[in-house]
Amino acid sequence: MKFFVDTAEIAEIVELNALGMVDGVTTNPSLILKSGRDILEVTREICDLVDGPVSAEVVALNAEDMIAEGRKLAKIADNIAVKVPLTWAGLQTCKILSSEGTMVNVTLCFSANQALLAAKAGATFISPFVGRLDDINIDGMELISEIRQIYDNYNFDTQILVASIRTVNHVTQSALIGADVATIPPAVIKKLADHVLTDNGLESFMKDWAKTGQKIL
């Protein structure tokens, strides 16, 4: 499963990229606001840092303006994936941009029917938001299973990009289901390395090592 980093913070991307943990990056208006950067400037910098897809989101609500914004964003770099919302206008935009050879990430997906529409419109990625479904007591991971089955039934090329990941369990379950990509906040990626038994074992080893009185360096 590919890891996309869900951030617009350059320092976080650089750190994870150095470890080989970055297959792509996703941004959205909220992350751009948090970064305090100009969207075109920071997106261009991210594209220069990573080889994989970098999602940059349109903010228009009608198809004509979405298409114009998407074309402008696509000019930033060859690895831009234009992000559009799963609305009828977003699907129209997806169809046009994808037919022009632009990668399109259809976001804010909350149902299998929406995911089916996105695939038929030529989406490169579909972004189901599991955490937000969990917030309203709907099992977000069940949606990922439904989309996986539908896409496999009909050999759709659209990649399932699990979004709104809140916990390490979301990552595990996404991988077990067979999601193509998970877009993960940097803090959650780092938590994947944590385990209480690892900590306990390391503490025990360090105590025993101290008793030997030896040094390696």
C-alpha cells in the first residue's frame, strides 16, 4: 500500500521522504491555511521534493471554474493530481481533466455509489473519508471494503485512496482490505512504529547492557 502524506508542511515532508515513506502528498484548503503559504508556491515546492502524485484542490463550486482552476493547478508540475469534490460539477470536471491526461483525485467520498460514479468519470483516485464516517457512528472501513469489491468486480483502474485517517488501526485495516493508497498525517505515520512491547524490550536490553560495563563507541 502506498503512503501519501497528508500535509502542506515542507519540513514534515522532507523528514518522511528521507526515510522512503512518501509515495505522494495530499493537500486541501484547510492544510494550506495551516501552512500559512501561498497555494501555488507551496504546491510547487512539494512537487519538486517528491516524485509521486501531489494533490492540489480546486475551490470553485461550478464546473466551468473548477475546470479552469484545475488546468491552472495542473501546470504547476507533471505530478499534480487535481483534487475535486464529489459533486456533479466535480464529476464533470473529473471527466474533462482526466480526458486531457491530468490525474484527478475525487475527494469527500462517503458512499459506494459516489465511488462508482467517480470511477466511471475517469478518476485516478477516489478519496473516501473514513474518520468522518466514524465520527457519525458509521464504520468507515466498511465503505473501503465495499469500494474494493465494486472496483474489483468491474476492473476499474481508479485507485482507492483512504483519507481522513485518524488512527494506526485505520492504516492496518486499509492495508488488509487492499486499499491502493492511504493518505496519512505525519504524526500517525510515526505512531505506526510504536508498540509497548518494543519499548519494554528495549528498556530491558538497556538495563542489561549497562550491567556489562561495555561500550561500542
